[in-house]
Amino acid sequence: MSPKPVYLVLLKRRPVVDPAAIEAHRAFLEALRAQGVLERSGPFADKSGGAYLIHADDHAAAQAIVDRDPASTSGGWDVTIHEWQAR
């Protein structure tokens, strides 16, 4: 069985971000890590946003995961998802 594809999720901060959403987002990522879905995550050094890598069956499954992320649901970030072919 081949490994699931990896998706890069990019988060760019909007001008107004609810601080509660930041903590909820971090908890969400920790839950994904515990489930073996999250590979890596972290903020950008300039504090403009961050990124994370997830394993999902396909783009629709990755989108469903991201749709549950408080960073996505709060409206505080612009979110994009890209299938990543790491080498």
C-alpha cells in the first residue's frame, strides 16, 4: 500500500485575528499530530502566517480536514492547500 499524498496548507494572516482562534488552531494541530495526520507545522518568522503538512487520501479529504481548522473557520487567515510532491 502506498503512502497517502501530502498536502501543504498555507495560512496568511488577515489584519484582524481573534487570539482565541490561535489557541484553538494550535490544539487542532496537536490533535492532528496525535492522529498521525500532521507531519510538520510552524509559523513564518515574520509572523505573517504559517504552514502545515498533512497526509490525506486526496484533495477533497485534505480540504475536509482544513475546513475544521479554527484558523479556517474563524476567518482570520487566508488558507490555501497544495498537494506537495516532496523530493
